[in-house]
Amino acid sequence: MYLIVGLGNPGTEYEKTFHNMGYLAVANVAEELGVKFKKKECESMVAEAYVGGEKVILARPLTFMNNSGRAVKQLMAKYKVDREHLLVIYDDYDLPKGTLRIRASGSAGTHNGMRSVLAEIGISDFARIRVGIRDAEVNIPIIHYVLAQIKREDYELFDAALRKAGKAAASFASGKKIEEVMNEFNGK
């Protein structure tokens, strides 16, 4: 059993904001696996797929970013997912826009959604894909930046990054160890 969670905020006003990179990336995973988000449970919209006979749960928490951990904790408990099969995808202000970093563990950095996840599940050694959003030319407070709309001229850059994140997550769900996924997708 695998659980892939894309962090973001529900509602149309947040659809194309930087803080919804996780939502957008997990939508690409769903597309990659040929499933749709149809079910609401554990304070999340959920899609279910099977990869190589293994069940894969894709989730978009509906708790709003700063409470994402509640949904992740509920999903892990319901589906009895262990840390080796959890993957969280989210935006990262500390990385240049359009870059990906895949890691087997780590801290929350400046990300409140990941702080919530770490606090709720009590572990930090689980896989994550971070999608860089920082634009060196924009100088506004992080809180305003992450909720800003993605610029039209950056759509192509982010679309490529999100598709790559979707392929990396699907690769993880196929049973590849996170280190293999890192070797295949980091820095490319």
C-alpha cells in the first residue's frame, strides 16, 4: 500500500497559486496512473489506483495547508501505510522556480504544511518531492508570495516540473526505492 499526498489549499481561488504545487503534481500522478479524484474521506479528496498489484492512494487534503498533517495522519491510519510507502509533494520557496528535489527524509524548512505533517505523524523519515517556486526577481513576504497566482509566462516551466514530479511519484508507487527515484529524477 502506497500513499501519495499533494499538499495545497482547496477552492478555485487557490487553484493556480504557488502553494498548490502539491495538488497540481498529484493530479499529474493521477493522470499518469489513469485515475480521478472521486472519493472524499479522511478530510481529503482521494483517488485509488493499482500499480503492479499494489494499491496506491492519491490524496489532496481539504484541511487547508497549515493543517495538512491531520489528513495525512488519518490516511496513514486508515490505510495502514508505513513510512517507507509515504510520499508527500509540496511547494518549496527555498528552491528556484521549476526545480525538483526528491529526498528520503528531512525537515519542514519554511513550509507550514510540512510542519503540520511532521507534528501530526511524529516522523521525518519519509519520502518527499519539493517543487521549487522562488523567483529571485520577486521581493515580497513569503506568506503573500505562496498565495500569489503563477505568472502566465511561467506556466510552461511549472508544467514541465509538475509532469516530472508526477512521473517520479508514479515511479515510487511502482515499487522503486526512493534512492532509485532520486537518482533518476533529481538534477535532471
